[in-house]
Amino acid sequence: MFDWIRKEQPYRAIPEFDPQTGHGRIYLAEDLLRPLSELWGPLVGDLAHNLMSALDHLICQLAVAEGKEIDCERTEFPVCIRDDPESQRYIRSKTTGLATGDVDRIRDLQPYKRGKRQDKLWLLNRINNIDKHRRLLLSIPAAHGYELTIFRLRPHQFRDVQAFPQNTKAGQDVARFRVEFADEAEKPYLDLKTITQIVFDVGDPDLDGESVLSQSRWIFAYVRDNVFPTFEDRVGKLPPL
């Protein structure tokens, strides 16, 4: 599904450039409101659920490493955006049986330590909870991403670049720009490529407008490269993912 969006670019935007005037535009080839594949939401939901399940299993293994008789029915990997008494009680209740040092490491990984709502663990928690408890994950195409690929052209030669992320109808501009060529020989080497992104549209301020593809990859990489290695000395190294 990710390859479908990255390679096929089903919601195309078309570049148009006048080498005589240096003015160009990128406009939508079709409306961006048609439904996405019905598989898109469940795939992202499964990714979040599997990652959170892996983190919950980690908590259980940390308890087992202490030699505790525990069934792990009430343990889970806590994720908190605020550092307040309620959050700390929640962390303690979900890490029953763990060594004090392991609980401290879990606290160090909490989103409130970084003070921002775009923390990858927090976004993972939001996606997982929305998918399980509120509604199916919804996503929409958005054409606010575009790429200007230039050959033999310096970036400072672009002028008056404007983006129009709110436009969703066929024929509407995604971007407008002007190019100043140093000489006539440069004109044929201007090439334009457009990027269409799939973004979250779930009624959540932490997620809406965020790229589904980019965030899913970053969240997976964060759990793999930052969370699990923190506990390798306790539960061993995971096989390559």
C-alpha cells in the first residue's frame, strides 16, 4: 500500500512551465476527494496495534526477568503526555512487578520528557486508541507536498514561490513560482516533479494533516531503534526487523 502511494502517485498534480516568462504552476489533475482504498485504514491500524502489542510484551518480559509470578493481564507499556500525579499513578499501575530501574527507563521514554505532542510514542498511542475505541482510521489525499527537481539551476533562482495546500479540486493550483535563469542555456534543464501525500483525517489535532506514510515509518523506526534497545541488557536483543 505504501508503494502504491509512493510510486503510482494516483492523485496527480501536473507541472506547467513557460520558459519564456519563467513563470510556472503545479495544478491538480483531478479532485482529491475520492475515497481511498478500504484497506488503507485497517493497514495503518494493524501497524499501530502490532507495535503497541510488542511494547506490552516487553513490559511482561521485564516483569518475568525479575522472577515474578505474574500473568501480565494488567501490565502494559504506559504512554503519557503529561507529567502529573494521575499519569505517574497510571505508570506505576501498568508496570507492576518491574524493577525500579526499568520503571525509571520507561519514564525517561515518556512523551512528556520531550515536551511535544509530535513525539513518536504519543502518536503511536493516539493512532492505536483511535483505531480501537473511536472509529476506523480515515485518511485523505492532500497535494500540499511537491518537489522541484532542478538540473543546473541554483535554488536562489526561484522567486515568488507560493503553495496552496487548501486546494482540492481539479484544475486548482498546488503551487506557483517564478524562475530567473542565469543564461539561455539553462532553460531546457528545468524539470518538475510533484508529490501527493496521504494524510490523517481523524478529527485529532495531533494527527490531522500528518503524512500517513512518513509518520508510520518514523514511528516504527523509533520503536525499533530507540525503545527496544533501551532494554537489551534486560531481555536480550531483538532479531532484525
